[in-house]
Amino acid sequence: MTVMGFIDENKQQHLEELKEFLRIPSISTVPQYQPEVQHAAQWLADHLRTTGMQHIDVVPTPLHPLVYAESPRQDGRPTVLVYGHYDVQPAEPLELWSSPPFEPEVRDGNLYGRGTADDKGQLHTHLKALEALQTFYGRLPLNVKILIEGEEEVGSKSLWQFVRDNQSRLASDALVLSDTSMLAPGVPSLTCALRGLNYYEVEVTGPARDLHSGLYGGAVPNPLTILARALAQFHDKNFRVTVPGFYRDVARLSAAERKALRALPWDETDFRNNVGAPALSGEKGYSILEQIWCRPTFELNGLWGGYIQDGAKTVIPSKAYAKFSTRLVPNQDPDEIATMVEAHFRKLLPNTVSCRFTVLSTGKPWIASSTHPIVQAAATALEQGFGQKTVFIREGGSIPFVAEISALYKIPCVLMGFGLPDENAHAPDEHISLDNYFGGIRSAALFYERLSTLQGEPQ
């Protein structure tokens, strides 16, 4: 029997084990679920024993534990660091799920449940790939380090501290993770660029307290009106961000790169239907893929203040609030952009209000070459695993860990996603295609086999 034969013979067992993992409601954002988060970490530690790992630790942190494991050291073999996360988003609104979020169910070739696509299902493909190699060969063909966190959905604070404290311990020849998407069904994809992300919150204060709009309206500043007017001025008529200097360092696409984007097997009609809006809008002069992958953006994420309950309450609110974000592309510096955005926002406010401006988080963009031998090994493995040619794509989302590890160790980062854009990650009826899940196990095993033949550096 071959490794692929072993994987195919154990499909049902792998699926049942994944369902068991998915039944653990490891919601990192809600304190009452902390015991379940601990349960998920221990579940992983127990199941890692079948993957050839020798040293397995559940590392306590001030919030949620990390799971770290290493295989026995083999000199002259490359070392790969496998990253993933076991925490999930809250499942609400529960009434919009077709089946209970933590009772995984197979329907129409998909597995439904919270965490199927983000990231338990994708992470599990690597565990089963390593298990197959360990079982078939009696040992893993390369050195493996596994780092799985429980705080990805809440900022990864403990992860950063662990990396800082264990920099030499984590040193590897490559990072591999599966927390991204394929371009389309049946199209194996490697992500070679991610946008960075800055997230902001503002509080605008006008009068010292809420005021009766009949007695005071027309004479005092309304912070909601002022905030809305300021935010509306962050885009011009061509939907370009108006922050001075915002585009100064943006890396521009070459003609060849734009041509390559146009050649991808991507369906604009499917994209429009999935969005469900009457029409699309974006920065003028760029294709949809360029807009969502290659161009920086400013997005308003939340706006509130005053009275928003049932019925009427005629007040001029004392305060108004907003949350917004900027997605960044290569060559943009997150700290510089944050300074520019704050200066622009304050300039748009009149002196009739005061403002508290908070930068909640920053994250760097990341871009990599598709020609590195390790990346090419992944492309070949995906092609063999799915039976279709691998495409190289970008993604509009952000994974700060990738940018940080790439910069820290100067190593290639392999982002082999097995999700699809319409699989409702973070939303009701989250799911993963079973074809992609099983294809992911095959592809990951093939990748580790091919990677083992490349010369590794001493770690």
C-alpha cells in the first residue's frame, strides 16, 4: 500500500475524528467557554501522539494555551514549522444555522459546523497527512515543529510572546499553514501575498451630556452628524482614499502581473452573486481582483451612538463612536499609515467636538516569490493531490503571523488553503468541501514527502 492508499482507506475515520474535534466549542472570545478552549488544546495534544511527534507540550498562557510539538531530530533533513489555530468564532446568530453549529453534519458533499473552514478542518488535514507518513514509513521523512494557538480570533497576544521567548527553538526552513482559500472549486491554490491590517476606534464628544433635541437642536454640535460627515470624506468620487500620502509607497503591479491576474480561472459572476449586493463599487481603474487583493483600502466597520432602541427618543447624543480599518499592501508601513489616518481624521473635525483616537492593532502586508524551490514543491504536491494545475494567488485578508515569521527567520511561507471564499467562515452555516478536505490531506502528505528531499539547513 502507498501513502495515498492509506489516506484513502482511512477517509471515514479521519472524518469522524474531525467531527469529534469540531464538537468542542473552543470559542476564544467568550470567557465562559474557557474550559472548552482548554479541552480543545488537550484534545490536540492527545491526537498529536499519532503523528510522529516526540515532544508535545500544552503551554499555559495568561489567556488560552498553546500546543507545541516536535518530531525526533534528523540531521541533514529540512525542518518545517506547521502553524494553525484551534479557537473559533462565536456561532451567533444561532437561528440562522441550518444545523447546530457544534454538531457537525454532512450535506451535499460539505461538512457543516463552526470551525470547519476556519481553522480546525484545514489544520486537521496536516495532522492526518503527518499521521499517514508516520504510519507508512515508521518515522517522518523530515523534521517537523507544530505550533497551534488558541487566540487567533482575539489577537494572538500569547503567540507573539511565545515566539519572542523561543526564537531559536522555532527556527525552521519553512512555515506552512492552511488558513486561506482556494481560488475556486477544483482549483488548487497557493497564496503568495496578504494585505496588512490596521484597526482603529474613535470616540467623538460634543455636549457634556445627552440633550433634548427640541430645546437645543440647531444650536449645539451633534457628534453623530459630525462623525458621519468626517467619515464620508475618507473617499473621493473614484473611491480612492483621501488620506494625504496614503498611496505614496504602494507597490504597483507590472503589466505582466496584471495580465497574470486576468488569466486566472476566476468567475466574476460567481463573485457578484456571492456578494448579493445590487451592484459592486471600488477604486476606479482597477479590476475586482486588483481591488480586493492588490490595492489598499479604508473601510468603516461600525458606527453607533445616541438612541437606537425601539420607538423614539429625541436626543442630541453626547458621544458618537466608530470602528474602521485600513488594509495595506506591500511597501506600506502600518505605523506610518496609522499616523496619517489619525492626522487626517482630526483635521476633518471642527473645534466644536473633541476626539479620542485609538489604534487597536497594526499588521504588516506580506508578499513572497512563487519561484522558491519549497514553494514550487508545494505547487507540485497540490497539483498531484487535486489533479489540476496549481495557481498562484493573492488574498485580501491578513495573517500577521505570516509576515512576522517571514521577517524574523527569512524563510518561505507556504499558504496552501483548502477553503473556499463562500464557505461562510465567521458566519452561520460555515462549512468545508469534503473533496477539498480529503484533497488537502493528500496534498499535505505529498508536500512533506517532496520537502524531505530538499537539503535543509542545520536548525
